[in-house]
Amino acid sequence: MKSLVRSFLGLAVVATLGLLVGCGGGSSTPSGLTISVSLTASSQSINAGGTSTITAVVSNDSSNQGVNWTLSGVGTLSGATTTSVVYNAPTSVTTTQVVSVTATSIASSAATASIQITVSPSGTSSNVQPISVDGGPVPIYPNGVFTSVQVCAPGTTTCTTVDGILVDTGSYGLRVLSGALSTIGLQPITSNGQTLNNCVAFADGSFLWGQVELADVYLSGEIASSVPVQVIADPTGFSIPSTCDQGGTDEDNQTALGANGILGVGPEPNDCTLAGVNYCDNSSPAAVYYACASGSTCTVASVPLNDQVTNPIVAFPVDNNGVILNFPAVSGAQPSVSGTMTFGVGTQSNNGLGSQTVYTMDTTDGDVIRTTYAGLFLPYSFIDSGSNAYFIPNPTAEITVCTDFTSFFCPSSLLNETATNAGATQGSGNVPFQIDNTDNLFATNGGADAAYGDLGGPNGTATCTNTGTGYTGSCSFDWGLPFFFGKTVYVTIDGQGVPTGQPAAPWWAY
């Protein structure tokens, strides 16, 4: 067992995508104008037995010949005209399916466009994704939340489903081991003949390196079209710059990572923006992105927003302002626990805010809230599903640390604790929690359990001190996965719209 703190140490807006796919291939008319086709759909996410009407617009089609339609995947097309068609999903599917409807210009067969439609089993909600704490693909990963993600080459049905993806509210964007994507041939983003690479560092001292490549990302019935993702792999023609690794652990394989990738669904739209400021522009390039060519030295790159690894939620057509994680309560150790990840806040009937208290984040210090615990004011605290325990400053060693698992606590008896959270401008409330002996927890069921409701560990020993110009010492309470058990936890994304009457994003609610 090991402690895993996946909070992102990089700097933390992608425009909302509508259903417009954009122009496909084109062909010049005798007058020199290019014929092109674009498509819209009444819905790109439907359940079994549902329908979606697709409409084509053909530019520079002087004779108004329109298009012919073809389908790749399950279901049928009906009611075809030269400008529209109805896609009919099959009456029953057992797993989520992605189909592609293609329109080809009658006037010029070189002008085509395609649109993808996700078909989900009956009775499922298109914005609800199953998640589970089940040990992961390399058991046993304690308190890791996992899900599956379908990744496709943009605009195609060349796809693969990757399971064992860690769900992390402490980072932003999809990062997948290259071996899991080898069959779909994603294309890297390049500039002036050099490939864009991304370095992401985490609070546990680990880092990930890999090319930035474009992909369509499917989660439940949602699609994030052509978003930049990180494909995790060590380079072959050059070395990882020392400004990236800084002596940390390179988790470029399933065993080291404990997962096949990380899905960052935290409160920022991409991984180099904080409070609307791009920290990877020309003004102050950060060591997050690198331009690299085989046989040469990588240089820190200035990267526009649309090339940065992107939180896929902001690219969803509608449910693009946040995410809701829900788990049942967990006491002690359990073999596994299942939950849900619902996309959007206040965008559909199943993701309203309800009676939860809203806690606004302080974006000037990195999307943090304030926690008071054991008489300590901890102004840089955060809520993070990617951390597997309550990680708490322990300046006087008031809680006994394990001698074998030194990243966790081993009190002589179960501790009943309380802390108080406060938002930057709104929200305050007490949070009761428990910390148990880690040795005893891990010994339960012969070490085969994956979910632990009372797991805690130290998060520094230096007393948090106000110097008058800021705080020094151990000043953060990391509310890891045990915080999520027995709660419905909302997080909204900076820069995205929120329900009427609520403060501007980002904020937590629970």
C-alpha cells in the first residue's frame, strides 16, 4: 500500500462546443467556390429506442442537390431527404455504442461530413457515469475512484474503451498511458515541426510526461469533441527535461501509476490556467509544456488555451459547468463501493443543487478553501478525490504515524474528529470525520479491501504560521476520498455559467 496524493501542482477556457461538427472535405465548383458540408443533430446522446434528427447544410451547392446519407454502426436511418435524415437507435443495447452518420455532397463526392451519436442502454441517464472504488487495474489501489473512458480519433468511429481511469477532482484533463491508445492512432499537436509535450507534477512527488494529442472523449452519453489529451510515454529521441522530472518518480506505466490514466475533472478548464489567466503564454511561460524534436533539446513552450490539456467537461455541449460525485457511506474497510459521476450542475432535472451548502474557492491561492482543525487555521485546503486519505498537518505528532506505512496514521483507537470548512466569500460548516489505525484497516479481509472510510495520514509537520505577508508551514488539509463517502459533492468549473442565484464558479457544494 502507498499514499497517493494526486493533487495537481501545475498551474491551474475552452469554448463550449455546440452540436455543429464543422466542415468536412471540400471540392471546388467550376466557379472556383468550394463545396463543403456541415451537420447538426437534435441530440448526440440518446438511449436505446430513441431518435435523433440530423440536418445538413451544403455550402456553395449552386444547384441545391444536397447530400446522400450513410450509417456506420448499430441502428438505422429513415426519412432521408437531401437535407435531413432521422437516426433510429436499436430498441436494445447492452453497452454504450457510438455510431457515425455521414453526409456526402451529391454535387461533389469529395465533400463529406460526419457526426457521432452515442446510444446508451434504456433506463440510463446520458449525463451519469458509473464510478467505483474497486482496487483498480493493478490491485490493490486503496481508495482510488475508477471509471472507463471511450477515446476516439477525432470525427471517426476508430475508438477504444479504456478502463481503470482514476477520477481526480484535483487535476484537469484526460491523461492516458500510450499503450492503451495504440490502436487508434491519435495525431500529436505540432508547431514549426516540433511536437508539443506536457509535464504534469503531483503532490506525492510523481510526474507524468507525454505528447499532447487530439481525441474525441466519450463519457456516458457525453462527448467532448477534439480535445487535447496527454498520451503518457517516455520520449525516444530525447530526454525528459530536468525542469520536469526534478528528481521525482516517473509514473509512465500501469504498475507505477496504479491506473491506466487519470481523468482530471477539477475546478479549472485546463491545466495551465488559473482564475482565467493563461500561465503558459508569452508573458511568463511555466515549465508545463515543451516543444520537442527528435535528437534535439526540448524548450519550454508558450501554449494557447486550445492546445492545452483540457478538462473534457467544458467541451460537452450542455452539461459543461461541473460534476457531481456521489457515494454511499463507508465505515471501516469494505471490498469495494460503487457510486456515480453526474455531469453538469443545474443543467438537467437530475443535477440540481438542492439543499447543499456552497463553499466558494479562493482562486488567487489555487482554488482553495479554508479549514480550521485542532486550533490550526489552514488557508490552503482543498477537496480532492484523487487523494486516498484525509491528509492533515501533524505539527506536534498528536496523531501517531505508522512505523510501516509512514504516510498514514496508526492511532491506538478510533479517533472522532471535527474540522470546520469555510469558503472564500460564502459557506461555512463543521465536518465530522474519523481516523482509524491503518495497520488494522489494511489487515482486514486479508488486505483485499479497496475502500476505507477512516483512512488518514500526515500532511507536513511545520506549524502553519501567518507571517503578515502570507502563510508558511504546513497550511493545507487535503480532504481526500474518505470525505466523499456518504455525501453528494458538487464542483463547478471556473469561467463556466452556474445556476441563477449562485455565486460565480468555482465553488464546492456538499
